[in-house]
Amino acid sequence: MRSFVLLMVLAALLRAEDLPVLSGVVNGFAVDLYQQVEKKQNFCYSPYALHAALSMIEVGAEKRTRDELYAGLKLLGERGDTVIQHANVYGDMVERYSRGLPKQLEGKEDPLDLFLLNRIYLSQQRNYERDYLEIGRDVAGYGMEKKDFERDHQRIQKQVNAWVAHESLQRIENALPENAVRKDSSLLLLNGLFFQAPWHEPFDVKLTKPGGFHLHDGKAVQVPMMQREGKYGYLANSSWTAISLPFGQYSECHLVLIVPKVVDGLSGLEQNLKAKDLMDMRDLPQRTLRLHMPRFELKGESQPLMPALKGLGIKRAFDDPKGSAELTQIDATRNTVLGPVYQKSYFKVDEMGCDVLKASSAVLLDRVFEQTGRGFEFKADRAFLFLVQDSRTGMVLFMGRVADPRAH
């Protein structure tokens, strides 16, 4: 069996109904996969980019292989509908995010950038289904290039890593781990999502000072804590408190911090999180408060996602059990299977903005949100979850956890 490697480093007319439908689908997938992934300390991934790329695999699948992808990705509609919806929604987001472009060009405003890098490397020795290639090129917007995997697989891997590093301004290096591209690779699909945004209202660097932060295990450390007083979206329940911080002049997207109410409550928060919780973060009631949060920068290794995807029931595409993969809409010879799936992310939050990226009452510390003599305060002073979310659609572009702000 030949295999292909799928990497997320992370034009059609817009149909209004695509926006809420795809957001619900992607956010449900985001929570399901997040709960399957083995997380070590800090973690970040792009459910949006991963879902977009795997939707291209569903287009090429048949029978029970497609059934598993359809269910695991929580898809709706007919074959190819989700690929079209992703193209529509991405086009809508780029159009809205670029509204401040004239001021950016005049140097009056920092950029709010969102862009996808889509590319497919094809084997020179293979014959691919024409319809599949047309969907990838004309609908999903993938650039295509033929390569000789049998003779040049090592050089191809170096070229791919160099291309990703260049396009990510050197933030993501060695996106493909060693020996990811092999002689028997038949197709390499890359899908990268990059995001950079200034705060709607930046933090004052002069106000950043050391503050207490409780790691995932409850241990207390000192980290640089930013602070600012302003209006933020706010929501709380019995288990966690959330706050949303808008990006850009028009607040088209925002960062959400979801902080457990107990010091060691991150695991419980992760286990009980629901897709509805993510959609509820889209438009939180506004509240004036003083926010305290750490700077953080996440640089992870390439994350293997095959085990987590299999945990969602997507097995046959990986040829599990052997001989069961039916990706015949990609290659009619039926000897192509889905190989390793990787995602590598970079995520940084500082005073200027974002650059991409069993709970017990016995351990209760101070409340995350409290009223003091200076008014209301929100303190992200313990391990927490975060989201980068499109404000209009509720689509989660990035999702992760900060267990230790000191770790890079």
C-alpha cells in the first residue's frame, strides 16, 4: 500500500447558510479531537485547518472509509459540500479582516492577517483522479506540484520544511518530523493557517510585572503578568470563568481565556467541555474590569494526530484493519492509504496582541473574578484553556491550553 502524509502547520460565492453550519461542525470536531489528543503541558492546534484538510480526504473516500470520515468530522450534506463551505467561510473571513487594509498600508494600523497555505505534492509515478485534482485546485485553492518521491523523498522533505519555514517567517521550523516523507509516499497535502493580530486596545508594557501563577499541578511560580482595565466579554458558571479580548479595529475576532475556578481544575474543564460552550463564547456580555493575564509563547514539536483521529473512529483511511482503505476517488488503483497526520503550531500572546497560534473544592485558592476596592478583577493566574475565535461565525481557528507560561 502506498501512503500519503497530511500536514497541518495549520473563490466560491459566499452562501450565508454556510457560516453557522460549518462553525457548528468544526467546533464539535474541535472539542472531540481535543479530548482525544495526548497533551503534555502547553498545547495548541488549529481545528479549522485540520478539518479543512481532512475534508479533502473525505472527498476522495468511498464506502465505509467515507462513512468513518463523515462521522468523525461531523459532516453534513453531500460529498464535497464541506470543501465548498470551507472555501466560502475562509473567503468571508479574509474579506472582513482586510477592512483595515488602507490604514495598514498608510502605517496607521498594525495588520490583522489570516491566510491559508494550501499545497499538494503529487507523485510523478502516479495517476490521480481528474475530478479530485480539480476540486483541490479550483475549489479548495491548493497549488499542485509533481515530485519524484521514490528517488527524492529526503530532498522533498527538506524542501517542504524550508517552504513552511519561509512562509511562516521562520516561526515554524522542521514542520515534518524525520522520515515523514518516504519512498512509497504517493501524495503530500499541506494546509497551513497563519494568524497575526493586534489587540483592539493594547496592554501598557510598563504595567507588566511579576505575578503568581499556578501550574497544572498546582505549584505556584512567578511569571510576567500583563494588566489592563477595560470592557471585555465575560461569562461564568460553577466550574469556570471566561473572558474575551477583541482583536483589531473592527473586533472581527477575539481571544477567549477559559479559567477553571479551582487551581488544579484544568483536566476537569477539558473533560467536560462541550461544543455549545465554544459557541457561547462568540458574543459574551460586556463588563468593565481589570484583567491580569500572563504573556505566553507556545512552540511545540510536530504533533502526531493519527491516534486521536482513530479515537474518533477514523480508522479505515489509515488502512486499519489492513486492506480496508478505500480512497479510490483519489487513486482508482486502491493502493493509496492515509499515512501519518501531523500538525505543528506556533502561538504567541504579548502586550501588542497575538502572533500565530478531578477538581476539588479543597484546593480552591482566590477566586478568578472578584470585587476589590479598585473594582472588578479577572485573574488568569492558573492553568487555562484558550481559543482564537471568529466573532461573526463563532468558528474556532485555534484552541489550546497554557499549563506553564514560562515554557516555550
